[in-house]
Amino acid sequence: MKHTFLSLLIATLWAGTASADCYADYKAKRDDPLRLHYGVAAIDGDCSKSNAADQLRQRLSADDWKLLNVVGVFEDAGLEERKESAGEFFLRY
């Protein structure tokens, strides 16, 4: 009985800490001259558009890019289908 309870407890704790990876696809711009790009980035923490926007604003600004919008957030399942479209900005930021 103790073994069953311990196994159940460990499984519950593992499920609580295991989470799917979160990614966001976004659009950004740089001025003078105007450049636009579409990218995909890994997001830490809450998998929400607002959290993604907060993280991306900071990451992009380090290279003088301005976040235009977060298109969406998604898990691993949507990652590969966006790779070609994001090109050099796939998981760059």
C-alpha cells in the first residue's frame, strides 16, 4: 500500500512539473531602412500571448527590432510547420 501511494505521489508531482514547451510566432520591424520579419521564439513560463509579448519586446530590442505583434502561442506540435516561414528568425530570439 505504501509503495502504491508513493508511486502515485511521484507520478502526480512529475505531471505537475512536466510541461509542454511553449513557442510564439511574431512579427517585428526595424526602421531606417524599414525591414520586417516573421519569427518563432521559445517562451519561458506562462504560455500566453501577453507573456510572449513581454519577453519578445526585451529580446528584440537588444538588436534594435520592435515587436509589432504576437501572432499566436503554441506547443511543440506547431513548431516544424513554421520553420521554413521563419527562416533565419526561427528560434533566434
